[in-house]
Amino acid sequence: MGKIDEFEQKIIKQGMTDADFMEYEKLLKRVRGNFSKRQHCYITAIQFPRQYAEQAVKLIQYGLENYEDNWFSTYTSYLHMGHIYEGISNYQKALEVYLLAKEALGLDHPEYVEELSKDLMWMKLHVDSFKYSVELEEYLSCYEKTSDFSKSFVNAEFKVAIANIVISMHHGRFDEAKQFLEKAKSICKPNNVGKLYNILARHKYYESLNTTPEAIAFIKHLKI
């Protein structure tokens, strides 16, 4: 393990002081290329415990501001930042940085936009307290274009079901909304096995639902 790797393990456990930022800057000077420098920042930051979330965001911003690079590292930096904000339930900030991630993609990377639309859709639902918006429907429509494999993950199926409940109710399709509600509740059951179970099990990966208290409360109290 190199010196920068040891330092990163330390700040992941302990957080970062101003002095640590100065030390990290010195270590990053030894890393070749701005892409790799940014990568060090966002990969390290995403591993910070929740109590150091603001420091993690600061570290990613540092990489963005000091090491100019192409669309991919810009997109990934904002994507990781969004995940950090989402992890501490700051849904408004998460939505804002996911939109910056989308802006970084421009018009040349539709497959990334499609996948990102799931995060935008999910945060829009939370920011709007699970109320309908035109943007929500647009995000869902965009995400539906992505691969069947991506849409088959348990968490993706759950998020899509919730979005469809809201959209179906808005358009007066209440029978359809009920079907999506039952699907969402089914996914929440402890014994639920996702569509990809056999494929993932062969790689010793077992997925589970990772949702929010707000989403659970929404389906628990919803009356259709």
C-alpha cells in the first residue's frame, strides 16, 4: 500500500481537517493525470461515514475545482456527490447535483442519461413529497429506455413502481395505481426474491431493498 492509499484509509476513518486537505494536495501531486487525481477524490469521498458527509462533498468539490478534466470524471464526481447527499437524506441537494451530473453528460451520452434518470426520478419524488410533476414523468420515461437488466434490480423495480403509482393516480388510472402499489408492497416483503437472483447468486452477490423511510411511509399510508 502506497503513502496516498494509507492516507486515504486514515481520512476515511477519521474525517479530514484543513491540515489533512493540505497534506492530501501534496500527495495528489504525485498522481499522474487530472482524471486520476479526481478519481482519488471521489472514490475516497464516497467511502466516508455519514457523519463526515460534508467533508466528503468538500473533497469531491476540491477535485472538480482543481483538476480540470473531461465529461466522465465531472459526471462521476457529481454522481458520487449526489449519492452522499442522498445517504444523509438531503434530497434537495442530491437532486441539484444529479442535475449537474446530467448537464455534464450533454447530448452525447444518452445511455448515461437514461440510467441517471432513475436517481433524478427518485429524488424528485422525495423533494415533492411523492406528488406528481411533469419532470417526474419525463424522468421515468427516460429511464424506461435503459436496459432490461438494469430495470430488473430490486431497488430499480421498487423505485419505478412508486413513480408509477404517483403518475397513474394523477392521470386517474386508479386500477393501474393499485397494481403498482401491490408490486411495491411485494418487493418490501422479507422473502422477496428479485428477478436477477439466480444470475447474481452465481457471482455470490445477493441484493436487498435499500429504500427510505419516506417511501415506506408513502406506501404504508396510501389509500387508493
